[in-house]
Amino acid sequence: MSSGPRKAVVAGVNGSRSSLRAVAAAAVEAERRGWALQLIYVPVEPAGDLQTAGLLIGASRVATCSTVGTNNLVVTARVLEGPPVPTLLDAAAHAEMLVVGTGSTPGTLGPVATALRRAAAGPLLIVPLVVPGVAPTTLSTMPRPRGRPAVPMAGPRGC
């Protein structure tokens, strides 16, 4: 017997580093609570099918690899047409939370995050591109055991 629609976290994604950090945070939050994760891509410029598919596959992989795999995270992805802010708000109307990145400039909110902050009626998590006081890391600078590759090999969940 179904208890109604599954609760979900909606994450806005556009392929930027900021949006992928938001996807990771949204995935962790969704998994922790046992909710689904819905990735929403609202292209501002026409994108080819291959580019769109690559963006959503990449974002889905970020979501999967950001979690510990203990709560059977269900990830879905949709491409929606329209202006980003009202389209994301509509997509998140019945979600438990909307998650987006700050934008591409560290320390400031981009136009979409700013507009969502003003207009969101429900919980909104805006994930910063960088965290003050924490140095950003990349795979090439992360310490690793001798003889191990710089890029992690695929694990049991493809991470």
C-alpha cells in the first residue's frame, strides 16, 4: 500500500562547479533523510541532446558518489523549459527542500540564488562554492598513498 508521493529534495543543476557542489549537498541531505533526489536542469541557452545527457549523467554520478550508499538514494533528472527561477520554484513546490549553488563567483550570490532567496516559500539551501577558512582541494593536490592513481578508480557504486 502506497503512502503517497515520496518526499524529495530538488537540486538545480547547470553543470557549473557551484551547482555540482549543490548536487552533492542535496544528495547527502536526501540520503540522510531517506528522501528521493530530483535533479532539475533549466537550460538558459539551447543545448544539444548529447550535452544535456552528459550534464545530467555527470550530476547523477556526483550525487551517487557523494553519499555512503546506505539508504538507497533514488535519483531522477528532468530537463524543464522556462526562466530558471520560476521554473525551479514550480519544480520544488511539493518538495521538502530546494538546493542550489551560490553561483560562479566565490563570496557572492549569483542572480538565480539571489532571486530564489527572495522568492522561495519553502526551505532553501544555498551551497557556497568555497567555504571560508577551508582551502579548496583538487585531486592533483590531495595526499594519496604511494603507488595509488591520482584519479580514484570505480568502486562498487561506480565512484
